[in-house]
Amino acid sequence: MFLNYVALCMILIVLVILFYTFIYIHELPYESAKHRNHPQQDAIYVACWLSLFTLHAIWPLVFLWALSHKEDTATAETKPGTPAHPDLLARLAELESRIKEMEQEAAGKPSKGARGK
């Protein structure tokens, strides 16, 4: 008799775990949309729950919809008209000066191919 109760408890525990796993899988598109700051994340949330009533026929489409948006972090962090890296102009000026120095050195010295054998 005791084993019957143990078996019943195990069946209930497995059913509860399956139910919560099922709900977790259906929430994946919404969580992905929320993580990506998708502009239509509320609609994706509703579509996730509607997929339960359509026998999961639209769930793959909802998942692709949630993954279709990727926030551009470079433009989201900077204001318009400012470079993405503040030291970019300084690095560019340094490289230009080094190129000019190398050109001046090369103009003063003959190239390796022009030297006599």
C-alpha cells in the first residue's frame, strides 16, 4: 500500500515538472525578445500564449520573430555626430604623422631595389 502512494507522488511530481518545462519552453521567444529589446515584445508574449491554443503551430514563427531583431549597440550608446570611440581622432592623427615621417625618410634614402649590386 505504501508503494502505491510513493508511485502516485512520483507521477504527480513528473507531471508538474513536465508542465513547468512546457511553459518555460513557450516563454523562450518572449525572454529572447526582452533580452534583445525587441520593439514588439508584448505582441511576442501574447503570441507565445496563443501558440498553446494553436497546438504549437505558430511557435516556430514566434521564435523566429523574436530573434529577428538585434539592437545596434554602437548607435544606442553614442549621440549623433560623435565618434563611437573618443580617442579615434587622436589615433588617426598619430598614424598620419607616422606615415609622413616614413615618407620623408623614404624620400631621403634610396629604396632597397635601387641600390647597386
